[in-house]
Amino acid sequence: MDIALKILLVIFSVGLIAVVLLQKGKSAGLSGAISGGAEHLFGKQKARGLDLFLQRLTIALAVGFFVLSLVVAYVVQQ
């Protein structure tokens, strides 16, 4: 049981790192300031759906990681 929980915790942590790295930064710098008007005018619906999915997946993985960390800490102490 201890080994399975630790393996699951590693999977959650690697998944969380990957999902955070896949997300686009909030500030795109000077290139975002120049092309931001065009994206606003023509819309960016496909990327918005992906951004929303990645945000929700990040929240789910973060909550899972936190809960698993507490469970693993509890099980290891026993």
C-alpha cells in the first residue's frame, strides 16, 4: 500500500509539472502587446478552450497531489 501511494504521488507530481509547463504565460511581453489587438478582434476560441481545460486539470492535479501528500505522510508515520 505504501509503495502504491508513493508511485501515485510521483505520477501526480510529474503530471502537475507537465500541465503547468504546457500553459501559456499571462504576459506575452512586447509581442503580446503588438499582436494582442488582432487576437482580440478575430477571437481566439480554440486556444481559450484549451487554456480552460489546462486550468481545470491543474487544479484537479494540485488538489490530488496535496491530498496524496497528506495520505502518504500519514501512512508512513504508521
